[in-house]
Amino acid sequence: MNRKILPTVSVILFIVLSPALQAENRVLRLGMIGLDTSHVTAFTKFINDPAKNHGCKVVAGYPGGSPDVSSSASRVKGFTQTLRDKYSVEIVDTIEELCRKVDGVLLESVDGRPHLKQAIPVIKAGKPLFIDKPMAGNLTDVLEIFRLARENNVPCWSSSSLRYAPAIVEMKEKGTVGQVLSCDVFSPCSLEEHHPDLYWYGVHGVEMLFAVMGTGCQTVRRVQTKDQEFVVGLWKDGRIGTYRGLRTGKRGYGATILGAKGIVQSDKYGGYEPLVNEIITFFKTGKIPVPQEETIEIFAFMSAADESKDKGGAAVSLAEVIEKAKKKQ
């Protein structure tokens, strides 16, 4: 009797448990849009590493590319070939086709201007979306991407890898400086004619500043010379944060964080791995690690810096910059 029952019970248990087991062991398929940056090969190498068993795999890519940005047009072919030949990523002809083959999307195009247009079919398809820097080519597009994502209940976020610099992560996790009172950040700041000045490369340093200071910046003042940028942000609680952009001499990334209990200097880059780990966790959980409000403020800060330059360094309100951008949606 028992011999007849046990196989039946085993079959029932297998039928009941197998969906859960399959879900647990399921590999999430990821797609990449914009194969014109070293991020696509670096991220794919990490995500697809079988030794790490992340539970995600980059399986499809859409080349994209911008013919009027040399750093994009000149690199699409090479990175596309590497993804196809080295990592067996399927190259597709449209974003819509890519969306049908994947569970989540990384929008990697180095040019921020086409990001809104590229994001729309991804959001329409309901695919979770990570957008690499710069999130867009202007603040209005940043706002529109987030609006569409909210209305369609699609998780969407953007971040620079510099947010996860080791000293910044440790400071936030351990509270090593106590309450943050101010922060001074520097980074390379090359310019690109089609983007607002800080969007192209200064965005990495500004991301570090907001990772430390958080939201609440009210006004921005900016001074520009041929070789440097200097931007001062005043937060609503009286704190001051500064960004210095470098275009000559020794260039790198760093920050001095001044707090109630101590001062910390961050001058070590943690590489791409911390960011990619956050991206993987995002696709697995659907939880956004960087609030949309913070990303919006980052781009409002950089847009306000442009307005301040045009006004001879006068203070510019972020709230007013955001309101003007909303009216253009």
C-alpha cells in the first residue's frame, strides 16, 4: 500500500513545488540599448560571468548610436561586435524586438538626447528600466521619462557609478561623520556641444554631491573658466555643497565630506561592480535604489548651473528651473 502511495505523493509534491523552484532558478533575460560605450562590455562581462551566478544574463542588444557625436558613432561597431562574438548577445534591429526577448532593459546610449525616444517603447512594453548617465539631454526629458514610468507602473531609475565610491558608501552605512554639514566634490568635466555643460561628464561629480548631501538644494551659483567649473549649491537647511569640474591638469574623482563628528575624504573609485550589483538587485526585486526626486534634482542643479552662467553667476532657483521644464512637457 505504502509503495503505491509514495510515488503518487512524490508526483504531487513535484507538481506543487516545481513552479516555485523554477522561479527561484529562473535567469532574468536583460537587453541593452545603445552599444556605443565601454559600459556595455564591462557590465555584460560582470553580469554574464557564470562563476558569479547573478541570476541575470544579457541576451540581446540594440546598437543605436548618434552620428553627430563622434564618441558614439566611432564605437558602435566595435562594441556591438564584442557583445555578439564574445558574449553571444543577439543583436536586433529594433527596440520593440528587443523588448519581446527580455525581462528588463539597460539603456546605455552615451548620448542622452535620444533616451526619451528610446525609453518610450520599453515603458510601453512594461519592462523595468535602468538608464545610464546622462539620463537625458535636458531636464524636460528627464521629467517626461519619469512621468511615463509612473503612469505605466514601470520601475525606472538612473545613476552614476560614482554614487557608490567606497568612502561615500561607508559614510552612509556607518555614519562616520555624523550629520553631514557640507561637501566639496571634484571630477573631470569635459564638454559636449549637444548637451548642457555639466550633463556630459560633470554629472558624475554632481551625482557624488547629491549622494552625500541628499535633496533640498534651493539655489545654484556658477563660475566658469576655460579649464574649470565651480558651482555652489545652497541647501534649504543652510548647508553648502560645491562642485568643481576639471578640464586640465591632473584629473580624477573625489570629495571632502564635512560632518558634525568628523571629516572624510573620498578619492578612491570603486569601479563599476557596486553599481552593477545594484542594477542586478533592481531587476530581481523591482525596487528603485535612487529616488526619482533625487535624480530630478541632480539634473535641475546642472540646468540651473547653465542659467547661472548665462546670468553672470547669479543665484538660480532649482524650483523655478523645474517648473519651467514642466511647462515644456
